[in-house]
Amino acid sequence: MPSRELTLQTNQRRQILDITDAVAEALTDMDISDGLLCVSVPHCTCCVYVNENESGLLEDTLSLLEQLAARGIWRHDRIDDNADAHLCASLVGNSVMLPIRGGRMELGTWQRIMLVELDGPRSRRSITVTAIG
Ligand code: ZN
């Protein structure tokens, strides 16, 4: 079961990054024509989802997450003041699964794989790309 690790750096507390091209390149490198692709992050304060990369929607997504989990009102904040980041990461999830057909991951015309940094900036975030086929 081939897998690849990608890494990236974030530069804001909260930001959304399009990782589609990097994931597609990793898949090409794994040489699997048909199967399943899992993109996951081994972190508690960032997450991944699939949707459109449109600037208004990116701002809306960050606004929604802010509204879902306000900052500074949670018990975990007594330890390291980032409970809102943990809670949003739990809600969005740490992985996405996509079909692989003809050596390419199957995404709709406007679909992109997005990583959400919730407690940056971080010098190193990892993304694990695993293919089964
Ligand atoms: Zn924490």
C-alpha cells in the first residue's frame, strides 16, 4: 500500500490552503490506476475537506468555523489556549477519501482538496497521501 508524506508551512493562525496539485503529483508518483486515495493529516489542530477554491467561500468557511467555536471559553484552554482549533478540526475531520480512476483522483470540475490551518503559524504540517489499488 504505497503512501507519500507531503509537508508545508503555514503563516497565519487560521488559513486555508489548496493542496490538490501536490496530492495529484504524489498520486502520479505512486503509479496506481484504479482504487482509493486517502488524504489525511496527523495533527489535532488542522483539517482537510473537499470543496471549491473561491475567495468568498474561503472567507465564509473561516467565518463559519469562528462562529461554531468561539475562542477562549473552553476547558482545554486552561492547558494551551487552542480549544477552538481542536474543536473545529474535529468537526471538519482529518481525512478525505477519493476514488482513483485511470491514474487520476476523481474530483468534480470545481472540487479541490483544501487544508485548514486552525492554530498556526506552523513551520511544518504533514499530509499523508495513501493509495489502495
Ligand atoms: Zn491543545
